[in-house]
Amino acid sequence: MNAHVQAPATVKTTCPYCGVGCGVLATPDGQGGVGIAGDRAHPANFGRLCSKGSALGETVSLHGRLLHPQVDGARASWETALGTVADALRRVAERHGPDSIAFYLSGQLLTEDYYVANKLAKGFIGTPHVDTNSRLCMSSAVAAHRRAFGSDTVPGCYEDLDEADLIVLVGSNTAWCHPILFRRMIDARAKRGTKLVVVDPRRTQTGEEADLFLGLKPGTDTALFSGLLVHLAATGAVDARYVAEHTSGFDGALERAASIAPSVAATAAATGLAEADVAAFFALFAGTKRVVTAFSQGANQSAQGTDKGNAIINCHLATGRIGQPGAGPFSLTGQPNAMGGREVGGLANMLAAHMHFAPEEVDRVRRFWKAPNIITGEGLKAVALFEAVARGKIKALWVMGTNPVVSMPRADAIRESLRGLDLYVVSEAVADSDTARAVGKTTVLLPALAWGEKDGTVTNSERRISRQRAFLKAPGEARADWAIITDVAKRLGHGAAFAYPNAAAIFREHAALSAYENNGARDFDIGALADIPDAAYAGSAPLQWPLPKRGKARARLFADGRFYTFDKRARFVAVQAPALAQAVTEDTPFVLNTGRVRDHWHTMTRTGKSQRLSAHRAVPFVEIHPDDAARLGLAEGDLARVSTPHGAAILEAMLADGVRPGNLFASFHWSDATASDARVGALVRGVPDPVSGQPELKATPAALGPAPYRSRGFLLTRAEHTPPAGWWWARATVEGGSGLQFATQESSRAVALAMRGLFQGLELAEYADHARGHYRCAVYDGNRLVACLAFAPSAARPAWDLAKAIFAQTELEPSARRALLSGRAETASAGPTVCACHGVGLDVIAGVIAAGAGSVEAVGAACKAGTNCGSCIPEIRKLLPQVLARNAA
Ligand SMILES: Nc1nc2c(c(=O)[nH]1)N[C@H]1C(S)=C(S)[C@@H](COP(=O)(O)OP(=O)(O)OC[C@H]3O[C@@H](n4cnc5c(=O)[nH]c(N)nc54)[C@H](O)[C@@H]3O)O[C@H]1N2
Ligand SMILES: Nc1nc2c(c(=O)[nH]1)N[C@H]1C(S)=C(S)[C@@H](COP(=O)(O)OP(=O)(O)OC[C@H]3O[C@@H](n4cnc5c(=O)[nH]c(N)nc54)[C@H](O)[C@@H]3O)O[C@H]1N2
Ligand code: SF4
Ligand SMILES: [Mo]
């Protein structure tokens, strides 16, 4: 190697996906690519990364990026685009008042971006209508914290998971959605015998790993935790002194709990659980001092989300298990900067820096910002905000860093409502998200810097502020979100208040506001960072708040039993009895639950670029209990139509006995950019929780039936291809190109004709049996395979694993060419991917198990599966007994 070539510099940054907030070492290769490793020095992950974090290097290409501003579909200069935005905002404010302007922000913005957007809207434009996708994510946890603690405070930290003897996971598929924290839990089990209880109507991979799985009826969590409170009181497990000295409202909460679930038997009846399981859970909780109850979307995304949070917190307050090592309620935040959004006040019911709308708070923020148009009350929350767009009350909407046309409930109606906007602005990293494709009367797209290019801070689930650092240069004309916002502020005449030279200056102001006239009255105080010099900000190590100027940092809050209510006592909350927001009907007899898969992130604008991450679940699916499927004549892999009064989707049936009979589970990851008929958000009703306004996304009554297509097939191409209208399809990135699974009413003859048309001038190797409707085709350019297709009647739907493996090769052996035409491998194939990191398939893993690998470790030693990020270990663990049993039979 040339001695003068500099070794590439490694940059410490933070993963842009989940709220675990893992530290990442990024080593750019100088050609737009990057090597990724876990940061051993980061206290969230100590060097580990999950499948999504490990594959970050596959997602930074510029393919599909929005690189230039656009106005009404045409490329425009920044000058024109920002002028259009500022002029229209001014016009709308003059004609209809500033409160006809709304902002819809995201927990994936950096704190600095979030801070200036919130400041511009609430202090300078003067509109309260600023909400964020965090409304759909953890606003119920925020509301529960505020009701119980008087502040939105997460009391605990990740070390509590290492030090707990019992971890209760409520509505959390931690193994897939917070994988690195899940690894810490599994480590704790190995180290100290920590027990794991999982509460979820669906037996997920997390549930598979549990010591006790509680597959309760959807929406009945408040009954379970009411029953627990009653049990704690009845068995002397209540810490009476703690309750007397540090709390209020215990009697009322207990009385209510007793009216909901007076006994183990009543709890079992209300939740649909076995009495023995309920009793076992109650005994475990009562008898274990170090308990962490971690909750996420199965609790939050519920028409009773706030009550679910408080029902959990009640049990921790009753036992004094809060703010102590290894004990406390713990809200797992979803997005990388969900917590930062709360810090800046990005939700419609907050003002800024954990201040709300008490007159002295409004006045304080006004003085600090020198704000000419400070708002004085709450704005509309996401669901109501988009309803106001539909009604024409909101005339201008600026969406930043979120894809609501996919992720909002009733997403079809959301898309439709945007048409009426006088001004529709989208700050985006990608060009063709469904939200970027939607249009208002005037539509402006603003290209934002993405992960690896932008620079600022994020705060994870344990209140730890970490730096996201740039290691790639800004592509095209993309700019930092904060820079875009401050430029619009300047055009609106607010230059002086938005004259930030860099992200560090914004951070300092944010830190200063947190400390402003605080004196310990507000939990969020990072005053110690208010004067942080640029160089120290640039090099800053991860820091946990609170971090006041005077006083010390604390990993846990409330250890002293003092809370942020006026009398410093925590509040017990009397919760409501469980009831689904909407009951099932004859026409919609199923309860549709929605959520996530292991390897995709939300609307897939980033993880969808990675072939490794696209292999685990390549097709939009609906999990159905086998009994329901049998009744409806649906077999594994059939296409099924799921519908509600709000929308419909066509998804592959996945038979899963982990789903309760009568329930369905689908992912909201697919959009119009990646599939023809799989925008699951369109089906979801989204009834808001009365306290938090967070919509119910886990229980919409739905109908289910077969979606018959004559034929099914797949097509692998080097460049992306979209089938004709009327075909069902789903696209996934594959090694070396793009893969489509499709279904159609067309004949094999028509498909053969289409292939010949599509690949004119190239060599087509074809196998056709049109009488039986079978057709296979491989397209070559010289020796290079450029496309390959297989097509058959739906009942004989071809699998693509073998073709995918061949498509990834550069030089094809004659046996591979033959295999493409016969559809049969001459050597063993790998099967569907289980281990994304090492690309190890199911058949390979089953093979090594059959050959004697009897444990997760042995499987890893034999074929490397599960040895990198460990996200697939639960799947391997599940496979072991199955294969061993099959072998023994
Ligand atoms: N792989 C991956 N990881 C992610 C994300 C991603 O997109 N992909 N997104 C991140 C974000 S933003 C978030 S918010 C988190 C979400 O993380 P999680 O909350 O763990 O994920 P979900 O799949 O949305 O829902 C969790 C579980 O709630 C269950 N549930 C449904 N109804 C009920 C109920 O009534 N009671 C109970 N107890 N449970 C119920 C569902 O069956 C589901 O298994 O994940 C983060 N991490
Ligand atoms: N049915 C159903 N719906 C759900 C959920 C569910 O469980 N079920 N979960 C809800 C939850 S918890 C969440 S958090 C939401 C998530 O839903 P969304 O926020 O809509 O999903 P993302 O795909 O993360 O959208 C982020 C967008 O920002 C863009 N982007 C990336 N980086 C940047 C940047 O630096 N700047 C800007 N301006 N843009 C950027 C991405 O390309 C992408 O289009 O979905 C919610 N919706
Ligand atoms: S657990 Fe995975 S997705 Fe979450 S921050 Fe860590 S590496 Fe990123
Ligand atoms: Mo989320």
C-alpha cells in the first residue's frame, strides 16, 4: 500500500434507527461507502449492533435520494423554493391567521433541527399546531409520566436492565425492535437468573424467549395491572411507608382496580389468560424487589394507552420500586430522537424544554426567545391536525422527516386531504416517498441531509444525549434541516433570532433554555452544556441528563422519592376498565394488530435499500391463526385481502399459531413505493386516546378473505421494474439488483410476450408449458444474467431463493443456467434468509442442526448464523427443537 495514502479516519456517531441509541464507528471508504462497526466505548451497546445497525453501510448510497429542491414537480433553485415557502406562509398567515399553518415533525430529526422548527412555529410564526410522529409513538407514555410524576421523566436507565431480577415486557417485541437492549436482558438472565415475562396478545420472538408468556386478549392490559395492584395490596407486598410518604391517590386507584379485577380469577376472565399464569405472574412480581416493567407500542398505541402506562406505574409506586437500581417502569422509546423531541417541546401539548402553558411558563419562553408571537395554548395533535387539514382549517403544512401518507392511520384519507392545502412542504431525504409524491395546490420538496451527512445530537431511551456526526459530504444540493428552517425564518423577517452559525450554537441555546429560571423546578436541565465550546460539542462523549450547571448528573431520578408535582408526591391514577375502542362486527370480525418486522425500519426508505435487510421479510404479509385460515380456505403463502371501512390491502397469508384466533397482524412497512396494495396504514382506524391523543394502531376491526389471482411469479432485474396496473406486486432489494414478487390474472403466454418485449435484443433462455400455465425465462447479455423470471398458477407459486442466489453470482456455471430453467437446484439451496448478517438461510441452518449442531452456539460454529448481531438467535432457538423432532421422527 502507498505509504502516503492516509488511513481512513473513523468517525464516532450514533445509529439512526431505534431509541436504544447505539454508538457506531463509521469508516468512510472515500468513495461514498462506509465501513460500520459497533462502538465499544458507547454505554448503550458496548460495541454491539443489531442487523439494522450492522447494515447501515448498505443504505448510504445516493440511489433514490432527493438531491435538488422542487416546486410543483419541477426542479427549482433553493432561492425559488425557499421564496415560494416564505411567500406562501406569509400570505396564508395574513389571510387566514397564523394558526392556519401547521408543522408535522419527526422523532428522527436531530435535536437542533427540532429546536429551531419548534421555535419558529411557536414563537415567531405564532401557530400552536406543531405535532410530530411521536404522537403515534410514545405520547401516551409522556402523558402517563406527567400524570404520575408531574413531569415527563423516564426514571431509570439501561443498567437497571442488567441489574433486574424480573423484567416484564408489556406490548414490546424487544427482540426485534430494541434488539441490543434485548441482548442485555438475555445476558442478565445468564448472569443473575433474571426472569422474563412478556405480555402481548401475539407470541412474538420476544414471547418465545420468555420464562412466562402472557398472551392476553388485545387491549386488556389495564385489567392485568389492576389485578396486580389488588394482589399486591392483598398480600402485604405494598410498601406502605413509601406510599404514605411519597405518593397520593393510592386508595382511589386501588378501589378502582378492585372494581376492574378484584381477584386472580377475575383478572384471568378479563384478560383471557389462564388463572395459573396470572397467579404465577402476580407471585413473581410481588416476590421480586428488582423489577423493571418496560413498555412500548402495545401499551402506547392504544385508545387506552395513557391508562395502560399508569396502571403499570401504579404497581411500581405501590411497591416503591422506582428510581432504584434494577427497578422501575421503563418506557422504551422508538425513534432515535423521540426523547430529544420531548426535550425541545415538539409535541402540540408542550411549549419548550419540558414547559407547558402555565402563564409564567409562556412568559418565560417568550422572554428567552424574545418571541414576538408566542403561543399561549396547546395545538392540534396529529390525528386532529390532519382532520383540520381535511376540513380546510389548516391551509399550509410543512412535513419534516416523516412519511405520514404511509404511517398515519386512515392513510388514504390523509393523502386525499393534502390536495386541499394552499401550501404543502416536505423536507425529505428521498425523492419518491409516498408523502413526497403527494400534492397540494402548491407543493415544495426540500432535500435534507441524511444520516452520515448531518450533524447534531439525539437522545436515547435512557436520557443519554449522543452525537450524530457527518462523515460523508453533502450530496447534490441537500442541506441540514435546521439550515433550511432558519433560512425560511430569515425570509419571514426573523433573521436575528435564527442567526446560528452551526448546530453547536443551536444546542447551546437549547441547553440555556433548559436551565433558564429553572432552579430545580423542571426535570430537564442541561445547563452545564449551555456554554459548551464548538470543539467540545464536536468531540462530546455521550452524556445523560439531567446535567445542571450546579449539582450532579444522575443516571436515575426519583431515588429520593420526590417528584415534580407541587407537593412533590407521585400520583396514583384510577384507570378505566379495558374496552376496545371499536368492537368487531359481523362484517369486520377480526382484530387487526399492526407493527414491525426485525429487519425493516418503518416505511423502508432506508432499510429497503439493503439486500441483507430485505431478505428476512421480502413480501408484505398478514399473520393469521391456522384455524381461521383453514376456515377461510387460506393456505400459507396465499394472497389474502384484509379490509376495513377505511381501506384495503392484499397481503401474503402467514399462518402463525402465535396469533390469537380472531386476530391478525400486519406490518405497516410497505408503501406505494415498494408494493401495489400493501399500505396497511390505510386500514387502521386510529381512535385517539382521550388523554394523550395517541391513536389506537393495534386493534382495528377488519375483514379477511382470499384474494384469488390466476398466477404468481417473481422477476429479478438489475434495475427496478414496476409491473402494469392491476397486477399485485411487492419489490425488495436483492443482491445484484431488484426483485419483484407478483400475481396477475394474465396467462403465461402474455407474460412470455411481455418478457420478450421488455428485453428485446438480448438472449432469452425460456422454458414454457403454456398448457399448464408455467413459464420460466432467463435473460442474458453475453454471459451476464440480466433478468430472470418464473411464473406458474398460484397453487404452484415458484420460490425465488435459488434464483436469487444465482442472480447474485457474476459468472454462471452451466448448472446454474440449467437450474434457472428447471427451477430446481442441482446442489442444495440455502432457503429463506434467517441470519441477515451472514446471509445464512433456513435450509442451511436446518442442515447443520440435522447434522448434529444441537445448540445456538453449535449452529453458529457450524455455519456462522447468529454470530454477529444475534438478532436471529430467537429464530434459531425456535428451529432447534423443530428440526431435532423432525429428525427423531
Ligand atoms: N426492526 C425495527 N425496530 C424498530 C422499529 C422498526 O420500524 N423496525 N421502529 C422503532 C420505533 S419508532 C418504535 S415505536 C419501536 C416499537 O417497538 P415495539 O413496540 O416493540 O413494536 P410493535 O411491533 O409496534 O408492537 C409491539 C407489540 O405490541 C403488541 N400488542 C398489540 N396489542 C397489544 C395489547 O393490547 N397489549 C399488549 N400488551 N401488547 C399489544 C403487538 O402484538 C406487538 O408485538 O420499535 C423501534 N424499533
Ligand atoms: N399501522 C401502524 N402505523 C404506525 C405504527 C404502527 O405500529 N402501526 N407506528 C407508528 C410509529 S411508533 C412511528 S414512530 C411512525 C413512523 O413512521 P414515519 O415517521 O412516517 O416513518 P419513516 O419511514 O421513519 O419516515 C421518516 C422519513 O424521513 C425521511 N428522512 C430520513 N432522514 C431524514 C432527515 O435527516 N431529514 C428529513 N427531513 N427527512 C429524513 C425518510 O426518508 C422517511 O421518508 O409510524 C407510526 N405508524
Ligand atoms: S438496537 Fe439496532 S437499530 Fe437500535 S440503535 Fe442499536 S444498532 Fe441501531
Ligand atoms: Mo415509533
